[in-house]
Amino acid sequence: MMKTPWIIVVIASIIAWRSSRPAKDFLFKRNSPQVYYAEGDANHCLLKIAPDFRFCEDAAFWDLHDATSQLTRRTVLVACDPGRKEWNTVLGPLRNSDPHGALWLLSAEDHDGAPQRLVLENYPPNHDFHPLGIAVSPSYGNTSNLFVVNHARRRTVIEQFTLSPSSSAVATHVRTLSSPYFWSANSIALTSAHSFYVSNDHLMTRRLPVLGHILPILETLLGLPLGWISHISLDSDVTASTPILEQSFAALFIPFANGVSISPSGSQLAVASTSLSRVLIYSRDVASNALSHTDTIPVPFSPDNLEYVPETNAETSTLVVAGHPHFPSLLRVKADTTTDAVSPSWVVSIVPDTREVATLFRSNGTFFSSSSTGLRDSAGALYVTGLYAESGLLICRPNSAE
């Protein structure tokens, strides 16, 4: 009868030991510069500003190719939700889900161009839209499939749209996907135009009655390994009565599984474990989509999203990881009804094969707040979104681009 408390003590001790480094990192504020950019000074960084272009969580490259598969145009898709301080199913609160978020498009070649808000054609009336993770298939003259995690009022779903190169300002809604395999969906990584991995950040979510205010916080702070990665295969016929053909658990027992990304070769999957300040690397079987954990790389902040740099090979694949170095500051920004509070930003690059981690961008939050996604193109330009950033998107160009 006396063994049970000792078991609890042992389990609690293991959890505390596993969580000690991240707790030190994100609970205690470290000195950060107003702005640091590894390949230039602040003059190389441009803040993109437009009405309602703020609180942008994720971004993705949409690549357009010609008939010979040559890249002809690269654009940046951005998912933003100005109502995030009233409706956030991960950090809270869940007060008001009425204001809709939006998707935006920017040119990756014309950095001086203004962001363009996409028209959501055929979007169901009276259906909430709170976009989080996004992923889009490249175009080879055809339409592309765009998948968006939507933290809607009743449950989290994934919205599927199509994008056409001839009318890039319009995203046409084709169907809403729902499944217990992604009931706490956060981020998406495509394995084809009709299949993807999706991360699930929590088992215990804020949607739970009564305990939803407590259990998700405990799951995060204790680093409980209750998140997971699912793989979903869809019927290419968007009118199919059963849109999901196959679904499986690809990786289990991940503390706060957040951003996911597939290497350009397709042989690796990277996952951000937010609560443990780590990036998990998996070997991927391209034929079966099975995953095998191969490495764990620590980062000096709580990673949010991550993306491989495109157009590299297996030997030189590089990850760009963005996240939050001081969790209490992020919570203060979330709760602030003004624009006074800021949260530090940190973006690093990682070469998984060598485990080399290098800082690309840092800010104490006064220049750019709450970094959540970093993209880097083949020319070296860096794009950073901010979860609660009023300026929407940051673009930094290296010295060589002058």
C-alpha cells in the first residue's frame, strides 16, 4: 500500500529531470540585443505592414515551375489571425471565435511589394477560420493543394483549398477534413499533393470542460510526452464521401509536438518539441512513410515552427527553427490588451548531420516580437513571422543581396 507514493515520486523526479534545462531556459529571461542579424545589420531587415496583417503564426513557400520543372516564381504564403488574443486553442483564451483570420501572399523576389490578402472563395458560411499551420504543394502549371490547420469553434479541422497560378489572389475552398488522428493539429508537412504528416501538440487540450484551463498547462510545463505525429492520405477526388483513405500514427510520445518539416531529399522529418526545447530528427521511409527516431538536437529556446531550406541535398540539408526564448514574456503579450508588451525572438539554423546550431536572428522583442516561423530561400533571404507581432512579417536580406 505504501509503494504508490514512491512510484509517483519517481515519475515526478524523472519528469523534473527531463524538464530542468528547458525550464531554466524559458522561465529566466536572458539578455538579448534589440536586433541581431547574422548576415547584416538592422538596415537589412524590413518589417512588412498592412491593415490586419498581424499575429502571423506560420508561413510557407509556394513554388511555381515551368514545363521543364524549372522554378519560375516563388511566393510566400502567410497565415495570420488578428483575433488570436481572444481565441487561441493552444495558449488560450477561448473567449471569442467570431473574428476570422486570413491568408496572405507576398512575392519572394520583390521584397518591397505589399502583402496581398487572399480571397477565400466558396468558404462555408458561418464556419470559423483561425489558421495555424499551412502547407502547399508546388505548381507545375497546374493548381496546387493548400492545407490549413483551422482551430475552429467546435473542433480543430484541416481546410483544403486550391491555388491557381493564373489567379493567385484566390484560394478556393474544396473540403473540410476532420479526424481523431489530428484532433489537436498544429503543423503540416506534405508527402505528396494529397498526403501529409500532421503534428498534434497536446493530448489534453483547452477545449476540455472545466479542466481545460489546467491540464494542458501541466502537460506543457512538465514536458509530458503526449503529443504525436499522424500521416494522412486523401482521396484525390474532392467530392468523395470518404475523403481520408488512410491514416496512421507515425510517431508517438512527443512532448508538445509543434512544427514539422520534410527535408528536400524526403529522407528526414524534423519535429519541434516545444516544451523540451529540442528538435527531433526522424529517418523517413519514402515508400511507406514510416518514421524512425535518429537524433535529438537541443536549441536555446522553445521551438515553435521549423522548415528545411529548399533546393539542398541530403548532405547539406539545413533547418531554420524559430521560437520563444522567454515563455513568461509570451504569456504577457498574450494577455496584454494594448501593444506595449513584447516577447523576445530567436531564429537559428541547424545542419542535422553535423548538429551545428547557429543564430540567424535575435531580438529582445522591441524590434520584432514572438518569432514563430523562419523561412530561408536559396538566395539567403530570411522570412520571420511573429505569433503576436503587430508588424506581421520580417524580411532580412544578406549583404550579398545588395
